Amino acid sequence: MRLVGAVLAVMVLVPGAAVGQQSPIEGTWRVDAKLDTRGGPREVVIRPDSSATWGKETSRWRLADKRIWIAIGGEWEIYELKVGKTELVLSGGDLQKPITLKRVGPPTPLPDGAKVPPDPDTDT
């Protein structure tokens, strides 16, 4: 589950996006097929509505100070984040080594019936 959180974290927080502009982390991202994800997701979709989906799981994300925060199990997992035009690198948190994801396309819509989990800081 920690790798899942890390992968989502990569997709969530990128500082510097202006209001009304697409965040550089929005899109569909994929982990290299050679990387052992220990059963974690190989593809993550990060959307402008603060949702991120991998498999059948949906989480909330937030960017702050070059870090991505991912809400998993009612708590934030926090990771260092580097974003380029075609790749995201996530490190720190519970990761033993950095993980790189490649952009493979735009974000897809939130699946029917899926809901963005509450913000652990403000929602009850």
C-alpha cells in the first residue's frame, strides 16, 4: 500500500501552477514495466479535481512546497516531487528509492460512481 501512496503522491503535488492553468502533474502516468512495484499500480491518473485513480482505488492529492500529499486511509502520505514535461520522480516518505513515472496521456474522467475521498484536514 505504501508504494501505491507513493505513486499517487507523485501525481498530486506540483507547486507553481497558476490559477486556471493545468497543473503539470495532471495526466495519465505509467511506471516502467521493468520496475518492481510489489503489486502496486503501474498506471495512475491525476485529475484537476484533486482525484487520482489507480486500478479501482481513488485518492485525493495536494501539492505544497515541491511535495505531493496523497490522502490514503484518512491520512496524508507526503513525498518529494520533481516534475518534467514527460516524467515525474517521487522520493522520500516511505520509499526506499525514488520512483519515476512517464506521462502517457491526458487524465481520463473520474470513473462512474467513484468519489474523491475527503480531505483529512478539513472534511469529516
